[in-house]
Amino acid sequence: MYSSHEPGVPVLVLLPFLVAGRNGASLLICLLAVLAGDQAFRLTRHLKLDPRLSAVVLICCLSALPYLMMSGSIFPEIPAAFLLPLAINMLFFESKTPKNGLHRCMVGCAALSLLPWLHVKFAIISVFVFLSFLGVRRPGPGKLALIAFPALLSAAGLLYFQTALFGDPLYLVRIKSGAFNGPLPGMPGLLFDREAGMMVFAPVLMVGWLSLCVRWRRPVLLN
């Protein structure tokens, strides 16, 4: 009788769906997929990586099967792929205009705050990125209060939504975590499952793991 899905994606595609049906909703997801690639490329430029190498790596990643399959499907992964690099770009890298610093932090925190509304699993990523921001940037108390407001408002709203609809403030967390038998069998399955494993769908990720090992030996420090 009740959907066990988060409300973020339905709200996101509501207007395009009313205008053009399923095609309109898919077109919006495709647009977000393009914007997600743009934000990922901006992130590589902020990290001062070689632009030609960054372009090749991004083309490989964006051409991989999971990304191409998701880029027209009504699922939360593509909107999340846009919001996450947007938040990182806004939070960890200063703009050329100092006056925009607080504005960028507010936008970044708002992007992180929207992630759990797409799927509760993204809450872990949001908290990790926010705590990393606090450790790297160390904002003052006043600035911290302003940028933490969207996160607190989002958390309160999501808890209220679950309470009002399901009678349980943690309903979505409980019902989705109940599908896992445990982390030990789950993580290898996530990587190597023959139907849905990441390495099966996108072998290019094997190259990504190797490049990560190389970059680990030569870390890029944030400005």
C-alpha cells in the first residue's frame, strides 16, 4: 500500500513527467548525467590533474555500462552522481572571489543534504564528506552554524516524512538494511556478482583501482 522508496526522485521528475510523461523524466535524468560529468571534470581540474588525462579517464568512466544504463533510467544514482561532486567542488575549493566563500559552502551543504532524500544509503556519504570538510576547512562557529542548517533541516524533514507516512522515523533505513545478510558476503557480491557486480558491468573500474594505487603513492593535497 505504501512505497518503500525515498521521495526525492519522484519530486525531482514530477514536472517533466507532467509535461512530457516518461520521456520528459528520462530527459531530465540524461541532462543530470551530462552535468554530473561536467562536475567530475571540474573536480579533476581543481585537483590540478592533467586535463587530457582527466578527459580520457572521464570518457572511459562515463562510457561504462552502469553509467550509460542509469543515465536514462529513473533511479537515484545519476542525480546523486551530480550532487556529490558539486558538493565537493563547492566545499573544498575556494572561488576566485572571496565574497562567494559562504555562498559556495551553503550550496555545497545543501547538495549534501539532498542526497539522503534520493536514497538513505547516501546519508553515509553525506556525513563523511561533511566531517571531512570540517576537518580540512575548519570553519568558525558562525559560519558552521549557517552551513550546518541545511543538513539539520534535511535530517529533521526526512525523519518527519518517515514518521508521518510509515509511523517510524527510521522506516526506510530498517526496510532497506533488512535486505542485507551482512557486510562480509555483501561486499564481494557488490563487486563480482555475475548479474549486478560492478566489475562485471564495468571492467574499466579495474583500471581505476590500479590508478588509485598509483595516486596513493603520490597524493594530491587540497589547496
